[in-house]
Amino acid sequence: MDFVTRRSKLTIAVMLILTVVMVVGAGGIAEPANSELGEDSLEQEKLDYINANYGVGTEEVTPVQVYVRNTDGNVLSKESILASLQFQQDVLGDEAVAEIANTQTPVFDVSNRVAVRVAGDQTADLETQIAALEAADEATVRATVQQVLSQESQALELLPRTYETGTATAEARTMVFVLEGTPEDAFAVTGPVADAQQVIYDQNQAQTTDEYFMLSGPAAQEINSRAVSDTLTLIGPIALLLILVALTFAYRDIADILVGMFGVVVTLIWMFGLIGWLNVPFGQAAIIAPVLLIGLSIDYGLHVFMRYREERAPDEPVRPPMRRALAGVAVALVLVTVTTALGFLSNLTNPLSDIRSLAVATALGVIAALVVFLTLVPAVKVEIDGLLERFGRNRRRPSIGASKGRVRSFLTLGVSAAQRSAIAVVVVALLLTGAGVMAFGALDTSMGDQPEQPPAWQQNLPEPFAIQEYDFLDNWVYVQENFQRSGPGVSPAQILVEGDLTDAEAVAAMEQAEQQFVSSDVAFQRTDGSVSTQTPLSVMRSVAADDTDFRATFEAADTDGNGVPDQNIRELYDALFAAAPADASQVLERQNGEYLSARLVLPATQDADFTRIADAVRDSADIVNSAPGVVATATGQDVIIQVQIDVLTENILQTLVIALGVIFLLLSVFYRLKEGSASLGALTVLPIGMVITWVFGAMLLLDVPLTLFTALLMSLAIGLGTDYTIHISERFAQELDGTDSASEALETAVAGTGGALLGSTVTTVAAFATLSLSTFPALQQLGMLVAVALLSSFVMAVFVLPSLLTLWVRYGGRPTSPATTSVPSSPEADPQSDGGYDQPSDTGQR
């Protein structure tokens, strides 16, 4: 610390050189890896089994859905189908698509199914399909459409719920381009799949016969980019204004504001530089890291500057008080840095690579903030103050709360409450904590929401602040309400049944499970009431309708005529494979004449919550499990998501336990060595756990679900809670060393350090509160919960922790004289106080 103040110019030079090095490192930030959440679950294992044994292959391709819509026309007409084939020809003719298009099925579309039948050749290439369709008349095309959609269930899955079975008319359909890769590649912003999606997207814009649109690739990137840009344009100036107002309140000095913000910028550069040099992936979740770091950096600056103001005597030069200030806050800042970093690094146990990246990025950022605000910022501060004072400018400013006034009276309310009844304060805090624990079990779970259309008042703002409606969102809602998930690379809700499939009770149970799902409110039901399930029984009924020989075998196996075979099940399966091997292999696994498993595909509507879908599929699987000799496992995309959320919920608790446990041990050991009392460290950690539960309670009251996004706030709550309580406890311990009065020590600690905490809280809350204006529900929720976490941490540190420290002293946490075991309500009013802004005081001198 002495070097920083005595050799301030050298310190600045070295730090600026290192900052340039960090700028270079920031240019090499690595892309994130794919998330692995839920990979090791039983449900994922069974889904992989289905992919491997039923020829589904969802893990081997990247599906790109293109939706064709004409609400005033017919997308199954000859003109529309022919236009789609020509669209496919243009897309597949581009080298970027041709290189990675699936060789067996480059496109999955009703148009191709119809065209190959018209051509009379199932292997007809695209050029032959177009020629055959051009030569066919309208009546032939219409009849072929009806035939395809009545016989091919997979083609039927591409049509919306409004399609009437048996007709050749529809207002929309799905066309799926099948690219080599994995489903996750569809979200990549660079690479072969991204290039191919850009080609498809560009061709969409050129279509005139019908409306063509996508919801993935460039379309999703465009909406996200536009929504972020609109949000920043609207809330950026508001957030900046609020931050400047809050900093003006805290500093009341333009030079200090500029120096503090300079430190924030350098800290961000260092964070990105360290991420780049250490090759830490920077994913979507890690975007939160710089936002959090701005708040933490402002907090660090406030503590350094306010302590400096406390320390400086009326006629003292700038360097000695800065040296004392750094010596006073350094221990607290190091402790805050270590514990905050540990709080975030506890997320390294999280299965999501994005969250692990956030943990490392934030930990590196906090370390960077410590270095910058203990070296560069103090050095710049003393140089600027010294320069200005040489030109006759007075650089002495009061610290918030350090002298008498309304702010100090507010900050010492917790001290007054501790004197009146510390136990009552603690009991109230524990009751709120208990309510927060119960709230955690009642939280809804979600994977996050799409952006919403901006409200009317945002659309009516003057340019450039006006936010226009997003066509993407209208299209997204239409698809959610009208289409089921289908096509290559898509994992629908399904049940894998293993065991003795030839037992009649197993067949009956699968039928009951199917009907259970069909009658649920999540089944994808067309306007005519039909639900297109794909099960052994549904396939057998479909084949029996067209094959008289199989129909006879099927009816013979059904002795009671209820449509469910009850005898000769093995022979019936054999007959099904003989009559329709391709269809049979989609629902039954046969090896060496033995039937090893069955598959029930249950179409679910997209606009149903994944939790409801997962519950419905699991309920159906339970019915199958009630039959002897078989085991049924619910799986599919929605079930896997539910598994992910379950893992996430469990991981949150694990993360909290690990983080709090490590911080508890660290602070206990530190204060045992420094103050001779491990209990002071334990007492400092206790409020952190309380703050977390308060955030849970706020989530329940504000109807904020537990998402991957809001789960990150648990690390934030630990970091902020640690920051606030350590500063108070450490300052209290320092003041206690210099006085015989615990009362005086507590008041000085809360008033002095509490002022910096107040400035930090007001500044950061002001910034995050503006996120409530965002069109992203996730950002709105983040803004609300960060504000709650900050306010909870401030309340806990300034108004509850004094009661805990009072009880700690009173009941022997630190040996003291009887006179030190009570805390007065508040200092007497200062007759010189103006009752408003705090007046300068020299009480901070040592």
C-alpha cells in the first residue's frame, strides 16, 4: 500500500501497460462448449437407445424447419407444392448447403412425398420430382396429396392442427431441411450449419407464392440482436442517468465519479483480457458477468474513496490518508474478493458449461477489481487530487454517514434496534428466513421465456427510442399453437417399453397408456378431434385398414372384439413385420426373432408447458409399468427438459451448501487467527444464508420462476451478501481494537462502512431496475431479483448484523468489560448538523 501512494506514477504506468496486454488477450476469447445438462440421466439413456435401435437418429442431424403459410390460400395446391420444390432446388444448389445436406433425406416435406408418388419412383431426384409435378394435372395432385396424408403418418405430422384429415387443403405446413451435424449446431452463429441456415433464410425472403419463415438460425439471431439493441437504446440512457445521479449522491464530486468509472472500465478490460489469455469460454450466461462486475467495481471504489475521506485530516496532504485508507479496507476487500470468487466458483459443480464459464469469468473479474482498486485507482486519485490542490481546488469531501446528519441517523437505526432488543431483531430475521426456505419448495420451474411484444407506450415513443412489434414473435406464437414437434432431429414425447412384449397384459397396458395421454390436455389434437399417436396398436390398426390378410390375423387375435389383441401376440407381431416392415420397425424392436422393446410416440402440443407434458408422459408410463414383465420409461425432449430442471434445482442446493461451507471455514479460520474468535467468522456467514432465502421468498411473491437464468442469482446473492457483511464485521473488528467501547466501535463501523454500502446499493439498484423495461422476461426478472438481493444484503448488513454483533459481544464472543456489552440507540443530535447532507468531520483521524 505504501508503494502505491509513494510511487503512484510508476504504479499507473505499470497498470496501464498491463491493461494494454489485457486488451490483446480480450481479442482471443473462446466460444462456449455445448451444455451437457441431463446427459447422464436414465431418460437420456433411453432416448439414446431409441435413436440407436429405431432408426430415428436425432443425434446425428441438424433439422432446420421452414414454415410455409398462406392463411388465404392452400399450401397443398399444385402451385404451392411446385414452388416449394423449386425453393428446395435453389437452396440445395448452393454449395454451403449441398456440402452438409443429409445424403439420404436432404429435405423432409409433404411436397417431396407427393412428388415421388406422382413420378412413380420413390428414388426420384428433385429435378425429376419437379418435372413430374409440372406434367400432372390439379386433380391428380389433389388425389395424391390425400393418399399421402392418409397413409404416411410422418407426413401428417408436418401439418397444423387446423388441417382436416382426408382433405387436400391446409393453411400451413412444415418443411424440414436435414443437415449433417447435431441438433445443437442449429444454435451456432458460425460454422457450416450456420452458413447453410443463412442460405435458407435468404431464400425465404425471396418467396412470393406463399409466406416462408424460420424460427431458428439467422431468424432467431436477428430477433435477439434487435431486442437487445432496442432494450439498450431504451434503457441504456436511463440506466446511465440513474447511475450518474446515484454516484453524484454518493461522491458529490465529479472528479471522483470519473476516477471511479475509469476503474470500472479498466476492471472490465482486465476481466475480458484474463478470460482471453486463460482461454475461458464465454457463453450466453457469461454475459451477466460484466453486468455484475460493474456493480461490484462501483462498490470497491466507494469503499476506497469513502475510507480515504474519513481518514483525511483538515490540513493533511493526500498521500498519507490514502495509505491509511488502503490499509484499512485492504483486508476487507481481499476477504470479499476471495469469498465472492469462491461463491461463484462453487458453480463449477454445475452440469451446464455456460454456468461454469460464468463462474470462472466472474471470479476472474472480481480478482481484477481487487487489483485495479487497490493499485491503479488509488494512484490516479492521489495524482489528480494533488494536481487540483496545487491549483487551489479543495479536494476534501465528507464521507457518507461519517458525520452527523439524516444519512447517519438512517444508517444507525440498526444500532438503535440492537440496543432496544437485539434478540427481537434476530427473531424477525429468522422468521423471514424460514418463510424463504418454504418458498423455495413452492417455486415454479421453467427454461425461460421468449421476448414479448413491446407495450403500446414503448411503440409510441419518439425515435430512436420507439420499439416496433416483432414479426418473429407472431410467427413463433402461431407455430406454438398450431404445430407439433416433428421431423428428423426432433425428439417427441415418447415411452420406451422393455420386457415381455408378447404378454397380452402388456399390450392392454400400452393401449390404456395411449388413451390416457390422448385424453390429457397436452395431446396435440386436430380440429376434428383426432390425435396421431404412433404405437404398436396404432400401426397395426393402420396396416389392417389397407391389408386384408393382416386384418384377418389382427381380428383373430382379438377374441373379445374390443380392438385390443389378447392372444397370439408374437404371431401378430410377426405378421405385422411381414406386411409393413418399415412401419413395424418404428414401434417394435426385433432382433433374431425376439421382441426386445416397443416405442410409443405421443404427440404433444408445443404451447403446453414442458412440466405438464412430462407429467402426462410419465403418468402414461406408470400405467404400462403396472403390467407384469415390462418396464416403461418416459423420455423425449420435454421429459429431458424436466430432468434438466430437476438437476438444476438439486445443483442449486448443492452449490449453496458448498459455497457457504467453504466461506464458513475460510472466515472462521481467518478470524480465529486475526481476532482470536472463529465465531465472528461464523457470524459473518450466517446473514448470507438468510439473504438467499429472502431472495427465494421474493421470487415466490413476484411470481418469478426458477429458470437457468434466475438460478445464477444464487451466486449473486452469495457474492453480495458476503461483500456487505464482511465489510461491516471487519470494520467492527478494526474499530473494536482501538477502543474499550463496543458501542462506539459498532456505531463507527455501521455509520462509516454503511455509507459506502448505501452508495453502492443505490447505484447498482438504479442500474438494474431499468431492466424491468426490457422486452425480455428473463431480463425483467433479473432486474427485479438483483434489486431484491441488493436491498436484502444492505438491510441484513446494516440493520440485522448489528444485533448479531451485539449478541456476540454480550454473550462472550469476545472478552470485554461490562461497559462494552450494550449499544446505545443513536448518537445525540449534533447542534451543528444541517439535518441533510453530512458535514465534514475529523473524527476519522487516527
